[in-house]
Amino acid sequence: MTETNKAYPSGHAARIRQKNPDQKDRYASPWSLKERLGMLAWIIVDRVLCRTTPKQLNGWRLFWLRRFGCRISGNPFVHPSSIIKIPWQLTLEDRAAIAPGVEIYNLGHVTLRERSVVSQHTYVCGGTHDLQDPQLPLLVGDIDIGRDVFIGAKALILPGVVIGESAVIGAGAVVSRDMPAGMICAGNPCRPIKARGEMRPAGPSA
């Protein structure tokens, strides 16, 4: 384990890693040529064929996300104004929802589990830098948003975070460490405040 990993709170160390240990200097890309070409192709397809579509054409957007390697099960929702950095590093489960203006900056893998909601203008950030190293190597961390999680508007979710099932993240919260299941959490830094309480049974799917 590196000294960089030790700087993160408990639970994050195993999820934060250097993207490319062979990166030559701070100005060299940590991404392979194949990755860079894939990201460029996705930018073009997303801006021309996805972001211009009405909300109702969700299936069309999911089609293109699948074509670029996104792992999709069931029927999640992706708003046309949302931004997804790397589709092949995203998993969307049934009824997961990405609201208007959300940015999924998934330099590490991001998973949205069943019925999770990411509200307007939330920033899900899977990357950072080792600020103790003058070369500023890129660090990436996987993010896992559990089933029935609700993330309020304009929240910031940082690398390596796991949000437990049925948790609520308050609007504008800065989530820099794992949040427990079934809790209402808020603030900067985000912390558990009280239990969410037992959820009523969900109605039939449309």
C-alpha cells in the first residue's frame, strides 16, 4: 500500500489507486491512445445524437451508452442534459435515475444500483491527484451508490465512496467518505444525522 493510499479515510484505501504508474511526468496523459480515442468518439456521439434528444427518447440514449460499453440492466433513466465522461466505466441498474445537469466524471468505475436517484446538478467525481507528489499523478477511485439511495441536488460525491442502501444525501452535501445504509446524511463534510425510517413498499413499475 502506498503512502498516497494511507492519506485517505478508512474504507477508501483499497479503492483509490494511481491510474497509470508508468506516467512519465505531470504533462503526459495517463490514458492510453485507445482510451483517448474512445472518449473522443463518445464526446461526438453524445453531443450530436444524445444531448439533442427530448427527455422521452431515453431508450435511444441507453442504446448509445450500451454501444460504448455501459453495463445496463432493466430500464434506468439518463437525462439528455447529463454528462457522462466514460460510458464503459459506468453501471446502471434498473430504475436508477440521472437527473438534469448531473455530471458523472467517472475516471474510476461508477455504479448506480436499483432505484437510486442522482438529483439535479450533482457532481460524481471519480478522480483526483496526489498533491504530495510534484508530478501530480492522476488517482482514481470507484464509486458505488446503493439501492434506493436518494442524492439531493448539487451534492458532490468524491472518489472511492460507497453509499449504503436506502441512504439519503442532502442537497449540497460533500461526500468524502462512506455513508451508512438507511441514514439521512448531510453537510460539508457529509455525516449521518438520523435514520431514514422504514420505507413504504414500492408500487408496481410502470
